[in-house]
Amino acid sequence: MRIDIFMNVFRFKTSPFFLLLSLYVPNISPQEHQIINLNFLIESFLNNSPAYKYTKLEFEKSRQQFSAATAFKYPNIESTFSSPYAFSKGENEVFYSIENEYRLVSRNTHIYMPSFSVRANYYLPIDGKLSSSAGVYYNSFLSNLSGDRKRLNTFVDIDYEQPLFRKNHYSLDSKIAEMEFRKSELRFNSERNELITNVIDRFYIVLQAQQKYELLRSQLRQKELTHNFMKDKYKLGKISELEFLQAEINYKNSELNVLNQKELLENEMTGLCLMIGISPDTSYRCSAELKMESFDLSLEECLNIAISGNPEISVAMLTKEISNLRIQKSASAEGLNLSFVSSIAFDNRRDYLPVISDSRFYDWSVGLRASLPLWDGGKNSAERKSVQIVHRQEEINLKAMRNSLIQNIKKLYSAIRFEKNRIDILSKKTDLTWKALQLSRRLHEAGRLNMRDLLESEINAKQAEIDILNSIINYNKNVNTLKLETGMDFAL
């Protein structure tokens, strides 16, 4: 449906006569206001709001937790330095055939061997684990049976393990961590959009209070004229004291209404300032220009976007996938685990004995490693079944969420169409009231219409503006809610 009038921008009309009337309202003095609009409020909110800053920090915390959870995907390198000292004493009975007797031979050994090494561990994308280390140590050996010998030694080793039958847990943990971070991203975007929507709704509340305040001021002026008219009639004896008192009461009620609405408006404006993080000391006034949110999607398009983009459903789907990975992880602890292992090492160590032995070691090994759990008290089986139950619960919950979302989308879409039709009618009504107001002004200038009737036309025109304002606000609220439900981002 197309709206020919007030479709893109709705501007409130304020006549010079209407402004003139406000100067005569009791207890109200003109003051300068800073005009604020939605763009200013949202920008201020994103820059200053404590609530949004807290939400951003929560998301940044999730990012750091994700980095910590997936750090094993990168090489882990560490260095180690040690400075051990060892003393040993040994005694042996040795038979000397020449002397035909046993002798007790003792040996005191002092070994000081400081070492420095660097080790790296890396989990490969194909689920394998590669480890390597290199180091140097200085062997100082002193024994009462041999001289002091010192030598600088080096060593290098490389180990590789490749699972063949079962996946390593780190591979599943990496996928789980990525999905958990994706959930954090979805929640952050959803919370951000919800916070922006709250700012918009609060702006609408202030704007409505502001327009109602202006309407009550106009009505007060009308009541004042009526009150003065009744006062003159009472002095002339044309009405009774009871009729005059009733007019007096109506006038005081209007004064109270204006005073109460002014207090409400100031409180709402203060709440809005605190929400977006700006000082409430400055006198603000909401802009009287209100744009209608753009929306031209069909119901089928809304439903398709919502099913794939709704934040809650997206998070639920990721949670379901995570539980499925947890099932795989718990299953990997049961049954046969088979891995290919290989190791290569080099060490030029020298052993110090009474007879010096200089050796170099080149070791290489390859083989298969198999393990089969026999009994764990039923722990793994119970954990796996528990995760499977959670998985089925999440499937049921996801189906219910989709059905509920479809109903909400249909309801919102119907409300949007209703408000469009209502705005179309109200825009025509507003034109008619302003035409009637222009005619009333001409009749008043010609002396054919009194001031009270002219004020009545002013009030009718103002009420028509407020009616279409409320309808546009309801339309925008429904559109924003629909955007939240479908996961659309808010264009700023």
C-alpha cells in the first residue's frame, strides 16, 4: 500500500497564532532549547552509554576467551633452564686373583650438568601433533677414580603422532570454541540492536509527552478564555455562583494537568539523557520531524529472513551443533583408539667411566599405538547419554521457537499493514482539520467567529497531528520489532 501524504517525512505544523497563545499561558516562561533527533541520540548512546560500553566489554571478554580456547592451534614454544648437581657414592667388592683376596673399592662422583632447551608443540590441521625440542647442556664430571672431565653436549628430538581411527579432542574443542564465539557475536549484535531500539522507544515516549504538553497548554488557554467569560457573566448576574464555581474548577483542573504533564515531560527527558549518557542539565527538546521506517518486504520474505537470521534461533542452532560435537567427543573416549607415532632423536652425550667412553646416539622409532578402555564405572557412557538427551531437548526447543517466531512475524506484519492504512486515513483527516483551521482564522478576522471557536479549531488540528504521530510511532515500533525478530541490523 502506498501512502500519498506523510509517507516519508511527517512535520508538525505550528502556526504563528498558536505560538502567540503560548506566551499567555500562566507560569510558563519561554526558554532556549537544544533540538535533538534520533540520529543524535543513537550516536550519543553508542559513544557515551554505560550500558553499551558494558556490553562491548562483555563481547571483548568473549573474544579473549575464544583466543585462549583456540591457542593450541598455534605453535606452543617454551624454553627451560635447569642447574642440577648430583653426588653419588658407590662401593663394590672386587676379587683380585693375583693377591687372592677381596678388596672394597669405593667411588665418589660429583656431577654438575646445567642445561638449556627449547621445545615446540604444534597441532596440525589434519589432527596430528608435532613436537620438537633442541637443547644444550654442560656436563662436569669428577670422580676419585677418574679425572675432571668437561664437555658441551647437544641434543635434538622430533616426535609426531597422527590419529588414524579416532579424532583428537583438540580438533573438536576448536570447533566448539569457534561456535561459542559465534554465539557471542550473535548475542552482542542482538543486544546492541535491542539497546538502540530502547533508545528509539524512549525518544518516542518523550516526543509524545512533549506533544501532549503542548496540547494541554492550548486547552488551558481555551479554559482561561471560558473562565474569564463566565466570570464576566457572573459579575453581571447572568449565571449563578454554582455555574461560576464549576467554570473555576475546570480552569484549575486544566492548570494542574499542564503542571503535571510538564513534570512528567521533564522526568522522561532526564531519563532519556541518562540512558544515552549525556548531561540532563541542558534543556533539550525533541525534534518535531519524524521519519517513517522504510519497509517494503512481503510476508514470505520476512518469514524466510527470520528463519535464517533470527538471533535466538541462530544461537539455538549453534547450541545444537555444539551438543552434537560434544556427543562425538564423549564417543571418542570409548572404543578403540589407534594412532601412528614416530620419533627421531640425536644426542652426543659422553659417559664418564674409569675408561672414557665417547658415544653419539641416533635414535629413530616408528609404530602404531592402540588403546582400548575396558572399564570406567560407566562414566563415559552416562556422560554421552546425558549429552544426547540435551541434544534432543534442543531439537524440541528449536522447533517450538520456529513456530513461535512464525506467529510473531505474522502478527507484526499484520500490525504494520494496519498502521499503514490508519496513517493514510489520519493524514487525510489532518489535511481536513488544517483546512478547517484556515477557514476559522479567516472567519475570525472577519468578525464572524469568536476566539473560543478559533481555539477549538486549533486544538482539533493539534489533536489530529498527535493522532498521526502516535500512529507513525506505532508503525515504527512494529517495524523495529520485526527487524529484531528477523535479525536485521539497524542502519544508523
